[in-house]
Amino acid sequence: MDTGTHIAMGIAISGLAMADPIVASHSATMGPVFAGIMLGSLAPDTDTVLKLRNNAVYIRNHRGITHSIPAVLLWPIVISIVLSFFVPETNYIHLWAWTFLAVFIHVFVDIFNSYGTQALRPFSHRWVALSVINTFDPIIFALHAIAIAAWIFGAPPVLTMSILYGVVFIYYLLRFAVRGAVKRAVNNTIPNATDIYIAPTMRFFQWRIAASTEKDHYVGRAYGRSVNIYDHFDRKPLPESPYVKAALTDRNVKAFVSFSPIYRWEISQVDVLTEVRLIDLRYRSKTFYPFVAVAHIDEDFNVVNSYTGWIFSEDKLRKKLNFLEES
């Protein structure tokens, strides 16, 4: 989920914490518990700082080790120890328990996005992504905002937040039901599809779809059970070319391949360089595919510059690559 929703969830969990008599009656515990819940709701996303290095490192590691089983166990311990140092009178066990719940819920809800997490590490490095909830879901955020506002204006926090999460649970079930209907509709539209990728959007009934058969790629949108195919591409394996082999050794291209399960490729000449471009088919925006990996390779099969990430125009991509080459 996005940072704003994680913060809203942290506030809602703080309301639930008032059901704990130790938290509700002990001021020296209440403050640290609220702080622990908020820190726990945000801690797994500290790997966002990897963006400061480069996109390749960020793509390969975001929601990786920081969302793993060891991290879920370690974050509450570290946060609780630090907060207990500042407020020694706090009840450590209750502080740890509520902080753990906040961390767990953060990682748990991220599983339902398209990006997913490596929540099963170290037992598996597979990305777990159920693709049911958009990274920012306006309905989930609005429900939290209403519940928090009700608490501010005097509604009982435990009852209010219990109702909130009852409604959110039902909402998740509805999203699974709609996604199931969309997948059946895609199977009916492309009956020989071998791979189907369905991603939610901010609109309840609208979903992005990408599907592959043995010979073709299809990209479109689903509106409920109605499937519209916008683009169709031949499915061709990457050619056995020294330029392709060189590109696949580049860190940006390797990061892209590790992240994208469905993409097409283009090879073209840019001045005296050969450009190898990989294009993720899951994120069509109007007529553009913004998530790409590009490598420019010289005649000696050296990667001169490369980039992976979100680019919404060719001009911006060229400027980015020229900047990297000059630097």
C-alpha cells in the first residue's frame, strides 16, 4: 500500500489498542504503544531509500528483505527496545505485541498489491503478489479517514475500528470475487492463454490485463466482465545476439527481467549504438508503456549506458540516457 494508507492503518490500529486494558489505563505504556504502532506501520518501507542509489537496486530489493519473516520478527523487537529506553516504565510485552501487529499488518496488506513482497523469505524468494488491491485504494483510504474522523469527534475507538476492519474484510472478499470474474472473462476472450496477469486500478470494476499465448501477447483492460484488447504483439524469444547477451549482463536490464514476468523487446540503432529495449506489458498508460529497460551497446559489445524505470515520453528517456552517458 502507499505511505498515506499505512499511516491511516497505524492510527486505526492505535484505536484498537485501546481494547488492551494495560494500554488504556497506563499512560506510560499508551504513548510508547501508539509510537510503536506508527513506527511499525512504516518501518518495512525504509528500503525506499534504495531509490537514492539507483532504480536497479530499488526494483530488485524493494519489499524484499525488509518485508521478510525475519524482518517481521526483528522490527518490533528493535522498535520496542528503543522506545523502552526512552520510557523505562512502559510495559514491554504489550508494547512489543502491538508493534508486532502493526508490522505484520503492513506486510500482510502489501501481499494483495500487484507489486507484492518477498514475505516468505528465507524459505522462498518468490514474490507473493495477489493483485487484488491497487497500491492506493481510494475506498480503503476513505473508510479509514471516516473511522479516524469519527474517533476524533468522540466515537468509541475500539468499536469504531472494529467496524472499520469488518467492512474492509468484506471489501477484500468483494475484490477477490470481481477479480475471479475478470479472470474468467479473460479466459473466455483468449481461450488459449498460457499466462494471464490481472492488475487492479483505483476504480473498483476496472482492471489492467496482459496475457500471453504460445505465439502472441495481448494487452487490454477489463470493465467488470467486459474485456477490451487494445494491443496485440507477436511473442518472440530474445534473439541469440551478442548485443542482447551484453545487455542481459547489465544491472538495469537484469533488475527489469527479475521483476517483469511479461514483456516484449525491440532492437534498434541510435546513432552508432545498438539499443536493446525491454517493455513491460502490464502497465499500459493510454497508448504508452512506461516501464522499460534500455541498454545502449557499442560495436565492441560494451554497455555504454542503461536505464530501467518509469518513463512517460521518448524525450525524457533520451535525456535520461544522455545524462547517464555524460556522467
